[in-house]
Amino acid sequence: MRIGVIGAGAMADVLGTRWAGAGHELMVAGRTPGKAEALAAKWNARTGTIGEVAGFGDITLIAVHYPDMAATLTQIGDTLRGKPIVDCNNPVEIENFTLVTEPGRAMAQDIEQATGGHVVKAFNLCQASVWQMEPPVFDGRRLAVPYCGDDPQAKDLTRQLIADLGCDPLPVGGLRHALHLEAMGAVIISLLWGGRDPLTVFNLVDRR
């Protein structure tokens, strides 16, 4: 699979590293060219402009801090129109640990509206160190990773990317549920800032 990665922070680093290790072809762009170049060298990948990376992949990961999202979406423009997108971002301020998006609306929905792409919300409920685990296993069980979106192809590609990390893909419905995943992300972030172990996760318990 060809994966475009927009962002060069911790989440882009760890997810891209795992996907490169699984044999996918990656291309990366970031606001800091040196960071993007370092990731490209690590992944044996290429760098490009945000527009070039947006046009590269079968699916594109957007992994940027929420204050930079508007500028990033402006640079993306129409290059992701009709294409699959993974949104792993949490629009959460860390004073009161609340969402900064319009009430009742998810950042994932804003990304879809701005780009015209097919957004799937995923990978937003864990700190980056969880995704470094090979595989993420807790109490002998693989981590369940919720994801949601409206486009079947985009969801199928995301399911594959989740499975490539050794996790259990957990579809939770249409993109309207991204709001709930982002709210769950706010809870996790508040726990981490409160001193919980970075490997803190939500996970399902299956009695079987």
C-alpha cells in the first residue's frame, strides 16, 4: 500500500515506522523539513510538499497538532478530494481537557468537509508509545482499535493498517461517531497528564 504521511511528529513517526516495517511504501511531508527528511531516511521513503504527499498515497494519514490543522488543510487544498484519509488527531486543549471543535462536531468531519476526501477516524486513543509495542497486547489480549467512517474503501484500508500493527480492528459506525472517539481521546489525555502510565488504554473485555 502507498501511504502518504502529513506530519512529522511523534504519531507520524511511530505509525509510519510500523507501516514501513510491514512493507508499505511511504512519502512524508511536515512543517519542519528536517524532521520530515529524518523520517524519510528512517523509513527508506521520500519527502515532498504537503500537496505532493496528499496526491501520493492510496491512503493519507494526517497527523498534526490541532492548532496547525487549518493551515495544513489550506495547503492540502483539493489534492485529497475523493481519496481515503486517516485522521488520528485529538482537538483537545490541556487546561480543562475539553474539545476545541464546534459543539456536536468532530475534527474528522471538518477535515472531510475541507478536503472532500473520505475520512476515517482511528489511532487517536493511545499515546505514541503504545503504537511502538510489537504488538500492542494487554492482559494477553491484542489491543482493540476503534475506527469509524462512511466510505467502505477508506474503512477497509484503515482496517488493514490497524491489523498491520498487530491490533484488532473494531468498526464503530459512521463518521458521526468520530465525535465520541475524540471525546474519549480527551479522557485519555487527561489521565496521561494526571500521571497515568503512557501505556494507559481503553480496551474491551471479552469474557470468552
